Amino acid sequence: MKDRKFLWASCIVCLSGLVVFFVVPFAISFFAAFFEISADGAKFTFGNFAKVFGSGSFLLALKNTLAFTGVIVLFINAMAYSAALLLKNTLKNQRLVYLLTLPMFVPVVSITPVFADIFAHENLLTKIISLVTGETNYGMLKLDYGYVLIIVIFLWKYTGLHIFIYLSGMMKIPKYIYDAARMDGAGAFAVQRKIVFPLMLPYVCVSIVLVIVNSFKIFKEIYVIYGNYPPSNIYFLQHYIQNQFLKLNYELTAAASYIFLLMLYGLVAALVVYINRHLGEFADE
């Protein structure tokens, strides 16, 4: 009897938290985004979305967000997949892979200024960037090449996690599959393209989804370094939403948030459909 009461009490607390912190704010933001209040009452409209899409700041933020997500998805997955292939056959103690995930748990406030300071002084990385770009004033690199700085921070923080994901998938592929392919005369490249990569598609899907989600969370690092108004090439949707909120434009904040939400779900849904289609083709073969 006591266990049942405790269970009901726990459910009530959890549901209350869900209603207060999710359902109610969601309903308020829906009303703010889709309804316009006037002397005649509340009217359903898409006017707030038209204002958002008519804003040059929003279009810049949308372009930068999609571009950064696309670039970082390619970079981090290519690096992590390649590193996992190397580590699979060379790493003797597989438990050491857990150490690769440690950067994820380093607080943003403590590590981000370190990277910013690296970009502001002469060192190997800034010398390489200077040679490529021709910029000799190292103090300006943080402003002129903030895009590179943010990519470096993202790669440092999350590459280990994706190596761990890919390595976990590769270790689960039975050894007899490799042996059977080699007996049939398949080379190393053919084994990777025809066998390993198709079997790794679910892990690729998980990795890409995590990259997309985490790419939207890079706002914290950018905010610590640059504040509300970063350089134009790293002005993302989160900056637009926050700036509209600070200006008390709640209806534009809500509309932009829904666009952001739909974009995130759309990218993930398209990826899942694509992966499932290719898994079905592989199963048919």
C-alpha cells in the first residue's frame, strides 16, 4: 500500500513538472506565435512568421546555422570514422576509448576562454592560419576567423564521443564476416564499402543526429567569447532568438523558436528516412 502511494505521488510530481515547465510554456509560445491580439480580439495569423522571414538578421542567422551544421557534420563524422578504423586494429586496451569522451564534461566557461586566448597569440595554430589567410595581426584572428575557432572548439569537445560510437559499432561486427569476404577475394576497400559501412549505417545515423543537436548547442561557447553580437559569420539562430527576447519581442521570439524546432525535426526526420531506405536496400541485397 505504501509503495502504491509513493508511486502515485511520484507520478503526480513528475506530471506537474511536465505541465508547468513544458506544456504551459509551449501553449503560451504557440499563442504568441500564431495569434495577433487587437481591439477586436485574438486572431489566428502567420504574420509573425512573415516578419521573421522578412528580417535580414534572421535570414543571416538561418544561413549561418545551416552552413555550420552541414560543415561540422561532414568534418566530425569523417574524422571520427577514420580514427575508429585506425583504433580498431591498433588500440590494445579498448577501455582507453572512454577517455576520449572526457572533453564533453569540461565546463564551457572554463575551457572556451582558453581556446579564445590561443587564437589571440602567436602559436603553431595561428601561424598556420596566418600562412593560409595572410593575416599577420594575431589579435584579429579571433574576430576575423571566429568560424575556425568555433569549429576547433566543437571538434575538440565532441570528436571523442563520435569515435567511441563508431568504434562500438565496428567491434560488434563478427570477425567471420571479414574472413568470408576475404575468402571471396574482396579487398580492404571493398570490405569497407560493401560490408562495414552498410552495417554501420545505424551508428552513422546516431552520430549525425547527435552532431546536428550539438551543433545547435554551440551557442554557449560563442556567447562566452563574443557576447550577444558575435561576428556576422557566426551569428546563429540562437542569437536572433535571444536578442528578440531581450528586446521583449516575444511574438517574434516564439515564431523563430518554432521555425528552429521544425528545422531540427525536419533534418532529423529526413536523415532517419534516408538511412532506413538504404538499410532496406542493403537487406534486399
